[in-house]
Amino acid sequence: MKNKQTFKKAMFTTMLSILTTLSSWASTSSFETVPCGGSSFYALGTGCFGAWTVNLPDGTFYTATAHSITVDWGTTTGTGSVFVTIDCDGLGTTTETITVNVVAPRLNRPLLSVPNHVCNNETFTVSIPPVDGATDYTYTVPTGWQINGEIMTSLTTEATSITVTSSMYSAGSGLIKARANGGTCSMDSHNAVRTISYGALSPTILGPSSADLGDLVTFVATYYPYTDIEWSYPDAWAFGAPENHILHAMADGSTGTYPVTFNANLCGIPVSAFRTITIYEGENPGGGVIVPAFTRGAISDNSGQIETPVEITTYPNPSQGVFDVLVEHNELPFEINVYDQLGQVVYHSTEENQQVSLDLQHLPKGIYILQVSNSTLNQTVKLSLVD
């Protein structure tokens, strides 16, 4: 009787040790991430052996029977697994599975350099600095444009610059993209994207639609490389100070509705735009200095110099989660806040670079508000996150 009790006690102790070993192995190793080209070591408890099946991300597999194994995961990224049937001192078997995600680092996004505007059939250079680890680069241009003298929309090359020729006809805007391609154990970068306008585009005038007598008003025409710029506004307005595509003026004279006209040449072709403004005498809500909401410091400072308006571009928008934010004509560090529809901050960062990438793939689909701000800048843009 005593021998039976001793045997049962020994069996209980052994099984408890086995269960403890298996539980520990499973809970700490049921899922793991390993770098591309890396390896993993797996071992069972004392007195245990396993029948192992290893599935590699490239679709191949192998088996082994041993107390421990080392798995070389190879250079194919993706999901693999380790399945093992464990037998400890012949006291029964159990099975465990490890899911393994083999990942490769993503290359840095290139810094893309392109003009803001080109004329029809104009040849220009698109360039990027070399990206560490890249095997080559893929460039994409609008349909009907030329790359290195040939009509194509995409080119993969080891070169860090290409020549691009714009459309021969029409006017509009398109996207220039560049991507750094990875080799063994590295992922392609996200696309760097820049919007480029082309042809003799008609300008748009932004500015107030109403003001009080005596208000300083500012109008800004869409910025393109104009020549022969001429602003037309009421003769009675004092302090008219056209500065290229920006007009500052004091709304003097009399009340009424007046046109403000912008005339210029773009790509050798005359272009024009006009906007009306109604002048009140103490009846206009707000009054004071009226400046278009998208500009920063569009009024001259004490030195008489006029600052170029900050331009904020987001692309692609809508997006599945990754947005590029381009903040031009800004020299100071700035903060980025993204708000959901409840007004809660769901993303925050402090930036210094002109081009910033926002990864919002973790957020639910919907509409968000991007705020870019510093001591002289406070602008908002609507972001649309879609499937």
C-alpha cells in the first residue's frame, strides 16, 4: 500500500513538472516576430522530446525529432509556424504551436525634389538623394508624360534622378511619385508624393468678401510663376501695395461692392481672375484686419518685407491611412495634432522637416481634422480615412 502511494506521489510530481514546463513554453512562445534572415531556438523541458514540424514563409517545411531545434527562417518575409508533439518520459503527449512572423525593415521614404509648376511640354529634373539599402527606385508620373524622353507612366531604375517632360496640351495638376525598392530582407519604402501643376492655369483669388471702411484687406492669387502681374482695385483705396501674387490695400473711399482683378502671364499666356468685395460703414461683423485664413503673416512687418504665405498640402487625401503633409514656406518647428469627430486628439507630434508622413492606419475609417501650428501658424485641413 505504501509503495502504491509513493508511486502515485511520484507520478503526480512528474506530471506537475511536465504541465508546468508545457504551460511555460506555450505562454511565452505562442507568437513571436523574428527579423528576416534570423533564426530561433526552441527547447523542451528536461526529459522531454518533440516531433517538430516547421513551416517556413516560403511555403516549404521540414520535420525533426529532438529535445531542441534551431530554425533558420530564411529571407522570405511572411508568416511561418512551429508545431510540436511533446512526449515527456513516456507519460503522455500534448501539442503546441508557435506562429512566427518574419519581418523586414521598411526603407526610408525618399526626399523628392520637383518644381511646383511647369509649362506644357517642359522638360525638368526629378531627383532624390540615395536611400540606404535601396536596390533601385520606381518613379511615377501622370499619364501622357515622358520619362527620359519616352512616353511612360512608370520607370524603375538605379538612378537617383530622371528627366520628365510634361503634357503638351491642357492645364491642371498631377502627382509625381518616387519609391525606394528593397532587396533581400528589406521592404519597399512608402511613396514620396509631390503635386505639380502644369500649363496656363487660371488663378483663383482668395480674400475677404466684405470689410468695413478703413479696414486693411489682403488678397492672394493662387501662387504660380507669373510674369507681368497687374492688380486692379478701386482708385479710392489707399495704401495699395501689390507684392507679386499678394495685394494689401486700405479700403477707403465709399461703401459699395467693388471688383478686385488679377492679371498676369503664365507660360506666355494671359490669365486673369477677379473677386468682389462689399464695403460697409460700421455694419460688417468683425471688421479689423482681414486676411485669408490659409495665410501666415501676409501683412508686412516693421521692415517692410512681406512674408510668403505658408502652403500646406496633404496627399493622398482620401487615404487608406498614410498621409504625406507638405508644409512650405515655414521656417519654424511646428506641432501636428489630429482630432477625431469628438474633438479628441488621436495623433500628436512635433516636426521640423518640410515633408512629414502621418501613419493613421490604426484609426477607424472616417473624417479627421489635421491641425498644423506654431507661434505664427495655425491651419487646419480635413483628412478622409477610407477603406
